[in-house]
Amino acid sequence: MAEFVGNESTTHGVDLAEEYGRAELIQNPPTRRPSAVGAAAAAGAFVVVAVAAAVVARPLHDDRVAIRFVRRHQFDWLTDLARGYSAVVGPLTVVALAAVGALLLAAHDRSARRPIAMIAGPWVAVAVSEIVKWIADRPRPPVGWQLGGPETTPAFPSTYVAGLTAMVLVTVLLVTAAHSRARWISYAIATCVVVAMAAARVYLCMTWASDAVGGLLLGVATGLGTVWVVDRMTDGRRASTMP
């Protein structure tokens, strides 16, 4: 009798685990996970650019070319547009939007995977960017050139670009299915959003072009890396709880 009860309890536990697994698949349909190779490649490229920025300690040739170009082609309406976009979608806004997105996903899902990835990606990007700034200690363009308000903090990498890149990339990976039309359209929109921010910061002479490139690479690395790490942790926990 005891053996029968034990077997029945075990079977009931397995059924509950399978039911939970099916519910989780409904909430989080399986998609092709971002490759760790992509995150590693972006991180490696970021390190190369960061070392160059720290060692040279002055604008690169392409930086000077870009700044000369934008200073010769500055218009009041475009300056106002760049200022507004830079102010509205700054690092503080990105951090706040990531927190709101995580809360919405937590309310919708029965799993912590997507909420954790949503909040961790942008936050890690912003935090790492601020740390690298003080390590590289690269000066910004002269204050007299800046159109977005005087800033004297280190320039590399662009926290504006890094945080925004991580947020839009993580969002696309978490809410769209792999190889779907929605994902490719989302990638296109996300690319426009990030490129617009990079262009705005360079146009306002707040950062050098290589600062924006560094921010982009850091955002991609943290976005891909965060989702991959969270997926691995979730898989490990799920495997340890299976009978």
C-alpha cells in the first residue's frame, strides 16, 4: 500500500512538472538563442577599440574627419532634433524603460527568464560603460564645440549608445520568434533607433565617432551575452529540478 502511494505521488509530481513545462513553453515559445559567439565577437571588437582609445588618448583620424564634417553641416532644426532625441532617450530613460519592461514581462510570464534578461541587459551595459569611461579616460570634443550642453566627463564609450543598443536588442530577442518576419522588421527598426542616437551624439559634438562605435559594440555584447547567460542559468535550474 505504501509503495502504491509513493508511486502515485511520484507520478503526480512528474505530471505537474510536465504541465508546468508545457505552460512555460506557451508563455515562452522556443526560439533560436543568440549565439555566445556573437557576444564574444562584439566583446572582442569592443576591447580592441577601447585599447586603441586608451593608448592613443586623442581623436582617431576618422574621428577628426567626422567632427569636421558635422561642424560644416550644422542646421538649427537638425540641432534641435538631435538635442531632443538625445535628451528623451538618455541613459536614465533606458534604465527606467528596462525596469518597466521587466515588470510587464513578470506580470505576463510564469517564468523569471525574460524579466531578468530585460532588466539586466541595459543595466549591465550602462554600468560597464561608466566603468570603462574612467579607465580609458578619453577626453570629449572641446566644450566650445558641444551643442548639447557642456560635458567634461570621459567620452569612451558612449553610454547613450551602449544602453539604448542593449535595451532594443534584448527586447527584440525576448518578444519575437527567431527567423520570423516580426524579428527582422524589429531588427531594422532597432538599427534605425541606435544609428540615430549615435549620429545625434556625434552631430552635437558630445562624443567622437569611435565613442559611438564603442558604445554600439558594448551594447551588442551585453545584450547578446545577458540573454545567453540567463538562458543557460534557466536551463540548468530546470534540469536540476527534473525527476
